[in-house]
Amino acid sequence: MVSAVAVPAGAATTSGDQAALPSVDTTALTASAKTVLDTAPVVTAPADAAWTFEAPAATAVVPEPEPEPEPEPVVSRSAQRATVEAAPVEVAAAAVPQSVAGNAVLEIAARYVGTPYVSGGTTPDGFDCSGFVSVYAQLGISLPRTSSAIRDAGTVISAAEAQPGDLIWSPGHISIYAGGDQQIDSPRPGKTVQFRAIWQSSPTFIRIG
């Protein structure tokens, strides 16, 4: 490294003359650098050296897709009807009053326990209240279509005179008397034909025939 020498202020050079500069010992500097190089560790590598890198084996795990649910079998309306007609409705013994045994009207009516209420229905596919009491037709007795017309077609009797198989009428509804405080009817939408307690506060009993 060469150091600059400051020139005193006011000093001047004469034309053609140069100020004398101090000499630098470059040999000493060279020897110092050589000593540093000689003492530094030397790294060597063969000419045919090859670099290698081992990567760990990676296995991709793909989850198996969830099985799709099998579609529900489509059953035609006619097939459903055939099944209903072929399979009799099972009624728990406790749900059937003893008065049913031997009573022709109630025995027929009890076959349809569980049949859904259908507005305007008159078949085993579904009944409304007056459509249900048309089971009398299976005994050869035809009844009018509406509950009020059925009331007028029969004879009004007292509750004391009523027998299982007679009808129970109230405004807008009609059912079959099952004895005691029981009746069987097709109640209303969302319900099915069933035996249940007489709920009417002042029912009218009707005898047909």
C-alpha cells in the first residue's frame, strides 16, 4: 500500500522540477503477503470429483373416495297398492275392542286400521271420514257420500240404545261406534284409521237399517 505525502501549504514547484517523494519498500510488503499465503490452509479436490445428493424417498398417499350411496329403489304406485292389498294390516290386540269379535261391521272396519286419511278418499288407498263408513257397502248397505246425508239416512237413537256397529255423528264428522267409550274412524289429514276414545262432547248416535 502506498501512502500519499502531504505537501506543505505555500510550497510551490518550479517549472520542470518535481518535489522529492519518500521511497517505499515494496519488497517488505511482498514478503508479508507471501507469509500469510504460506500459512493459510490449502483446500484441494481431485479433478474427477463428483457431487451427489440422496433425497429421501417420498410416497404420495391418495385417500380412497367415499362410496356413493346406492339410490333408493323406485316403486311404482301400482306396485305399492298391490303390496298393501296383499299384506293384511296387523292390529295390536290391545288396540281392538272386544266388541269387534262377532260384529260384522267392526270386523270389516278393523281391517283398515292404519290406512291414511285422504280427503275425498273412499278406497283402501285412503279414506276420509264418510268414505270410511262406506265399509257398510261390503254388507250390502249403501250409504250417502257426505256425513250430513248419512245422518239423515239413518235413525237417531240415544246413547243408551247404541250398539257396536252403529254410527256416531257430529257436525262435519262421522265414525263407527265400537262399544263403551270407543269409536273407529278416519280422523283428519296426517292421521290414519284407528280405534280411539269418543272425543265428541254431544255425539249423535245413528242406526242404519
